[in-house]
Amino acid sequence: MINNDLDVSAARAQLHATGRVQIPRFLQDHAAQLLRDHLVNEVPWTLALRDANGPRTIDAHTYNSMDDLARTALFSTTAHGARGGGYHFAYDSYQMVTAYQQGRDPGLLLHRILEFFNTPDYLAFARELTGEPAIRRIGAQATRYRRGQFLRQHSDEDQNEGRLFAYVINLSQHWRADWGGLLHFVDSAGSVSETFLPRWNALSLFRVPTEHIVSTVEPWADEERYAITGWMLR
């Protein structure tokens, strides 16, 4: 599944030097296409939302029953409520670990992906790639950002979960910078220090904590922003 030609030592060196790296052609080509097709056609998406009422999830049945106008209004209301600051977000999600533990949707390819991420071989690969021997498990969720969805600035830090690195396997094929949905890294002065475009089949990897943003997907975006994302955990 993982591209056999990755230059792991070069990626590790950049990760150690800057705290982040983006690795092109992370998956084998057929695996990336298969996984994208699965996300587009088979995943029962929920809506992950955090607004003035706190974090919540709108289940797949309720979410799918909403028309485009209702969904757009909900995204807009969430964005307007973030004006005073605070950690707000709206994006489509499939919580792979929770679904797996609950035995939901047993035929989904995503369950096999989660199992693969936690095999001894993949965990050894993660330790080699990061140079971090403390990695013991990997969490994952599938994400889809539609027009109007966003993730405000945050650091991913969670003392209880033991997050060491965050990762994003990007699965949008023709993404353009002016569509939004960009992964922006923010320095201590509040400036954007670097931006990762969600390039097709690229792994974005960065150390936790790191301040970052996923910018709002613009109304003219021709695609939806698909990814598998999560954390490498101690």
C-alpha cells in the first residue's frame, strides 16, 4: 500500500529540521485511487461541528436528509459565530476508531485501513519516518471539506491522548490554491509561516503541538477536499 520508493531518510531529516514535511506519492497509485473512490462513493459521512454550543456530531441520516440550503446556512452560522475567537470548525467526518470499536459499517474499507495503520510493520515504518520510538498506535478519521467548511487555528495538543505527530493523507486529485482548504502553519507572531496545498496522494506530517489552520473551502471550488487524517500516539 505504501509507495516502496519513498525517501524516508530525507523526509525524516526535514521533519526534524522544521517540524513538518510533505511527502509526495505516499501511497502506491492504485491504493490511492481505490481509497479515494471509497471516500467519494461509500462512506456514510457525518458532520463534525463546533460552534457556540460546543462540539457535536450530526449523524449521517440526519445530515443526508438536509438540503443544500440548510447545510450551507449551518456552515455560515458556525463561521459567523467564530468571529469573537475560539476554536470552531465544520467539516464532514467518519470517525474510524469509534466506528471500528462499535462494530459499525463492517464492510467499509476504512476499517481495514485502520487495522493496517496499527500493524507492527506500519508502526515500525512510522517510528522510522519520524525518528520517534515512542509511537505505539495510530488513530484515524476520514474527512471531507465541502464549500464553506473550515477548521480554525489550533495546535492539536491533547495531554490525555498522547499525540506525537499529526498526519494528513490527501486524496483530492486536482486541488487548486484558490479553492481554499489549505493547511496553514502559524508561527509565534501569528503569521502564516508555511502552507501545504492538499496535493494528490501527498502525506502532510507535523509535530504536535503546532499551530495550524485549514482555511475555508471557497464557493468556486470544483472538488471536495478528501483526506485520511489523525495522530501518531504514544
